[in-house]
Amino acid sequence: MSSDDSTKKKKKSVKFAEEEPPKTEEKSKKTKNVKKIEVFVDNDEKEVTGRKRKQRQKKTQAEKRQKLMEGLVGPQVDKMDFESEQKTFADFGLDERILKSIGELGWENATQVQESLISLALENKNIMGRARTGSGKTGAFLIPLVQKLIAESKTNDGSIGPSAVVIAPTKELVTQIYKLFVKLAQALPFLQNSVWLEDHSHVVISTPGKLLRMCSIRPEYCSLVQYLVMDEADLLLSFGYEEEMIKIRSKLPSTYQCVMTSATLKDDMTTLKKLFMTGPVITIKLTEGDLPNSDQLTQYQLTCGSDEERFAILVAMYKLKLIVGRSILFVNSIDRCYKLMLILRVFGLKSCILNSAMPANSRCHVINQFNEGAYQIVIASDVSDADGSKLKDLEPEATEKKEKKSKKSGSKKLDKESGVSRGIDFHHVSNVVNFDFPETTDAYIHRVGRTARGFNKGTALSFCTPQERPHLETIQEEINAQMGRKVLQPYEFRIKELDTFLLRTREALAKCTKGVIKKARLKEIRQEMMRSANLQTFFAKNEREKLLMQTDCHPVMLKINSPAIADVTPYMVPEALRGMDFSSPGNKHRRYNMGQKHRQKLKHKFQKKGKDPLKTFTI
């Protein structure tokens, strides 16, 4: 027993030797400052690990979401080859009030898309419709929507939420769809439509971000939706809108009718298409191509040696009246918008600007002014937010880096829900000019689709430099394969005959510096402030501020030495075009008026002299 007791004591002594609390206390008394430093470092490490944990959690959540999306079972897809029967709108069995409003719009016969989509939508089918731009897709999904709401408005008063939701990627497209819906439903006053401040609504036409905001205020807002339309669905189901669309789907009921339309919608069932389609799907394949035929739309391609030549040729084509009518010029950046506007202004060509940096109200104001005829030229920037092509190609890591850079630099956040090339119906556009060549085929199709809409004719001209040649070759191959023939025709121009135009544009480009472009952008902001309805009360109280803003709102002009830079002299005109009158009608009219006023002043002066007795007195 004594041996066991001795071993136990030894074990206890070893344990006490391992634990040395008094020694640590002595160290802590001696080196208090060192302990403080150690604690500070440990806290930093915990913060870093916390950030890393958050990043890991986000990655794991994204991976789980991807796995769930991949695991979705796709619906049954039936392809339908459609042949037009040249139906009228009365053949669909629509309500007489809807037919009356269609007649007031001036629509006589239905287009191919309208023939196929209206009949299938009235049969409660899920549809994926692809048709070229300007073929009447908006009317094709709005007409059956209004027909269905006549019956459904009796059961749903709109107090909880709408029966139909139309989602579009851009605010401009939303306003356009809303205006057409109001015209179609003007004979049906009992339908309440997309007014956010009111509690009752049968129809909502919105962008994804605005709809999510409403759902956050009223969680059951989309619980009674029976008819869902996604216009420009290929952009809505792309990377840029993925998170928003998944959240919207969680707010929708389990079953509803879904209609997707776009000019570049593909037949493949992606994960997001599987998520939104709640039953069998019918894809409509029309006999017409993605672009109008060469009889309706003529497409040209013009090669330039440099950027200076591109500016010179465009100015020469306008001054020599080779481009006539309303035109939309597409560029690839916002600064290029203002640069091109300043160059055209030097040569006496008036233009307006559309880009994603402008507020939504001012963009809609510019579109209305162009449609009313105030401007003949629109310069539009087709950046990633306006056209979905760049958003699709970007990865999440690249977008995060771009967001960090923009936060550091303090640059203005662009409006994601803006766009010009998709869905906007500009009235009577004769020409579309791709001043900067587009990077993808979808972007080219949507840009060119702004002209030759419906049954109207139009031309498309695309400039191309040696750096943009690879984009031209890929787009040309794809479009030729789709149309079955060579579509893009070369537009030949002898640059030697435009030497004077080249010299004059070179002088203007030298004066168009970054500082001048910045001033032009600031002037546009001041003009937007003057137009703002919210600031009218402020200007009413502060008249001095209003006067200062009005005096400072004059357009920016490049300081050119030669005042007659905009005039076209006979030696500038190529031999093939000589003998024509290239003087602008506005200047001639102005000069005539100035001479007439001067003659009237002289006549009045002589009449005054005749009445003066001191000057007319004779002995």
C-alpha cells in the first residue's frame, strides 16, 4: 500500500509542476505593455477571420444556390413552326371595346408575332416568343392581357395585389409599355393600372428593382399573380439581374401563365427559365428572320483607317446630304457621346444625348422631344447597363473589383435600369449609325432594330476601324448565317476627296479636350436642374439663383479660329456630287431675314428724315 501512495504523490507533484500560475502572474506584472500589444494583434486577427468567414459564407450560399438551380427539372418544350394566315384582330374573338381602341391606334392586320402569340396566350399557354425588333411584340402580349383582365377583375379587386405583372429591364421601356396599355384599356375605366401610391391595382408594369421594393413593403403583393410577362427576357435572365429575378420568383405563386419575348431570345432552357416556367412551354419559330429583309432594311459597312477619318466621314456625309432624315448614332462610352455632340455642333448640326448617367425623367424627356421632331439626331451610349451583352460576359469577381474601384474614385453610379437599344420605339427613324462598332451580335441586332420598324424602311451604317475588325468578322458571319445571304454591303468612300473635311475635323478634335467634355457634361446637369419639377419651388423663392443658372446654361462651343468652318465651299465637294446645293436652309433663311430687317430700318430712317422740318426746310 505504501508503494501505491508514493506513486500517487509523484503524479500529483508532476501535475503541479506543469501548471505554473504564479510565474505567469509575475510575467504579467513585469511586462504589462507587451500584453497590451498582444491583445491588439489578436483582435485584428479575429476581425480578419470574421471578414473571411463572411466571404466564405457568401461563396457557400452562392454555390448552394447554383446547385439548387442546376437540380431544377426543366419543363416540356414544344417547338411550333408558324405560318401567317393574315388574320385581322376581329378573328381572335376579342372584346368590342378592345377592338375599338385597336382601331383608334390605326392597326388593321395582325403581324406574324401577334397572330401566333395572341391565340396561344388566350389558351393559357406558357410561351417563349422570338421575333425581330419592331414587329409588334408589345401589342402581342398586351392585347390578351387586357382581354383576360376583363373577366378576372370581377374576382380580384386589386386590394391585395395585381393579377398581371409586366417586367421590363429599363425605365424607358416600362414607360413605353405603360403608354400603350393605357391606349388599349382606355375604354375600360374599371381597370386600375400601375399606380404605386394607390392600394388597388390590376396591372403592374415595372422594372425588377422597383417591383422588389414594393414586395419588401407589402410581402403578399405578388401572391395573386396569374399572368406574368417578361419583355426583353434574355436581358432579364442574364447575370446582371439574376439575384433580383430569383427574389421576385420567391414572391410569385406556384402556378401562373408566363410569356417571355425578345428579339434575341434563345430556345435553350437555362436555369432561370426553368425557375419561372411552371408548366409546358411552347417556343414560337417564325418564318421571318431576326432582321428585316434587304428590301426593307439596307445595311452598309464602312472601313476607316483611324478615328479622325471616322469623324471626318460622318461630318462629310451630313454636310453633303448623304444622310437625310432622323438618325440615331450609337457610341460605346458616355464621353464619346459628348465628344461627338461637340464636333457636330461646330459644323452646325444640332443633336441631343441619351446615356445612363442622365436621370430617368430627362431621358424620357429627350425621347419625347425627338419623337415630336425637336431634334433630328440622337447620340446614344450603348454601355453595359443599356445593352446586356457586357453584363453577360462579366464574372462576379470582375464586377466586385469594378465596384471597389468606383467607390474609391468616387465616380457617379450609372443607372442599371436604363437603355436605348432595347425595345424603345423611336418614331420615323430613317438611319441608324454605329459610330463605334458593337461588340456582340445581339447588340448589333438591337441597335439596327431602331429603324425599319413595322412596315417602314430604313438604313443602317456601321463604321469599323482596324481595331474593331475582329468584331465585324464574327458578327458578319453570324448574321449572314441567320439571314442565309450576305447582308452587310461595303460602303466605299475616297478619303482623298475629303481632305478639307479631314483638316477641319482635325482642328475641331484638337480643341475637344477632356476639360471641354467635362464642361459640356456640367452644362447638361445644369439644364436638368432647370427642368426639375422639385427645384421649381426653390427657384421661385430664390430668383437670383435662377437667373445665374439661366445665364450659365448656354451650350458649350469649341473655340475654333475659323468662323466659317461649317460652310461647304464648291472646292470641298467631290466631283460626283458637284452641281448640287449644299447650303443649309436655316442659314439662308436667317440671312434673308437679316437683310430684310436692315432694309426696313433704312426705310424707317429716311421716313424720319422726311418728317423733320429742320432738315426739309428750304428758302
